[in-house]
Amino acid sequence: MGYETLRRKSKAQLAKHIRTIAKNTASIFLTDHAKKRMHERKVSSEEVFQCLQLGTIDREPEGNPGKGSLECLMERYVAGRQLGIIVALCDEYPDAIVVTIFKVN
């Protein structure tokens, strides 16, 4: 797995890529860690999907060589709070993996 092709995309292009993937919610996979954080922070799956479908990437994406993925922070004001969702992408895998979810201050 790798992320060399994704690494060449701009933040706007990556956000559009994630939004396109998120249109089909079956293509979004939540890690156990993300599910735990959703429960702790009282974030629903609908809020997660809304953030991924309409959010933006303001911070530079970071490569995770150990996992072979590019991690992007999608942000969106949802249900009265600013959410941040770390999404892992890789060139060979067409879906997106939600790594963690948090409230942005």
C-alpha cells in the first residue's frame, strides 16, 4: 500500500476525493478507535458522514509510512460543534478509513 499518487493532490483535491467517497457511506470504514471516540464524544454516524461529505481540509495531510496511508483532517461545523475527523487514504484502496474523531477548539 502507498500514497504517492494521493500525495501529489492539493488539499482541495483531497477534500473533493473524500467527499466523493463519502457519498456512498458503505465506502467509509470506522476503526474500533473511531467508534469508541464517537461514543465518548456523543457523535453520531450521521454527523460523521456529514462532516466527510461537506467538510474541508485546512491542515497539511500527513503520510503514515507505517500504515502506508495518507492521513487527512476533515473539519466541519456540525450539530453545534466543530468536528475533526482523521481519514486514512491509500492509492490501492478506493475506500476511506476513519481513524479518529474529535472536537476542534
